[in-house]
Amino acid sequence: MKISSTEHETYLLRLLERGAYTRCQLEERLRRRGAAAGEAAALLDRLEGLGYVDDGLYARLYVESHSERGSLRLKAELRRRGVSERLIREALEERSEAAEASSALELAREWLDRGVEGRLVVGRLLRRGFSRSLVGSIMERLERKAP
């Protein structure tokens, strides 16, 4: 049974009521429901024009709401969700290096206070997407302050 364009649009609007999605994620869902590529693109163009789909806003909000992650991990996650490199770069430019360093420092202190070994803290920070140089400087700073 073929699903009509109106039913696809209703489906998309129901999805968007429950949360934010990138254009790529929505297109993927439509394709799984049997929408043709042209039909999906037309529907998504329409929703973009109405302001329901905005990958730039999605990227900025994602970066803002995931301060406990480093830039490397944020980039990878946004790429996986289909956000363009330009929009990722713009979203990450709004995040200051100081804010990222502060977030990593806070996490490192918290884990060290709980008794996690330094080398394990380094691994955790790297897996969260903080750069090797940032992690190194934070750990060096914390080691200098240790009694």
C-alpha cells in the first residue's frame, strides 16, 4: 500500500512534536516508510521553509546541551546525524575554548576526587572527545596542584 504525501507530512510533524531531528535523519525515516527520494526532498524543503527543520539550529543546540563532550566527539556525532561540515564548524565556533577547557577540568577534578586513577581520567576525557593537548595540559595542571 502506497502512503500519500499528506500521510508522510503528518508523520514528520508528529516526529518533530516529540523532538528535534536533522534533515538527514528525517529523510532516512521517510525513506524507510517508502517515500521516494523526490517526495522526501520536497516535503523536507517545505518544512525547512516553514522553519520546522533547521540543521544549523540543531547543531548549535546540540553543542550547547552537551558541554560534557569535547569538540572531537561533538563533530563526529553531528556528522553521523547528517549535519554539514559548515554548520558543524559554525556551531563549534560559538563554543569558546575556555568553556571546553573548563568542562574538561571539572570532569577531571570530579573523577580524581572519586579516586579514579589519573591514567583512567585521561582515557575518559579522550573518549569524550577532548583533544589530547587539552587533556595533557589539564592533567599537568592538576598534578602540579596535588600535594
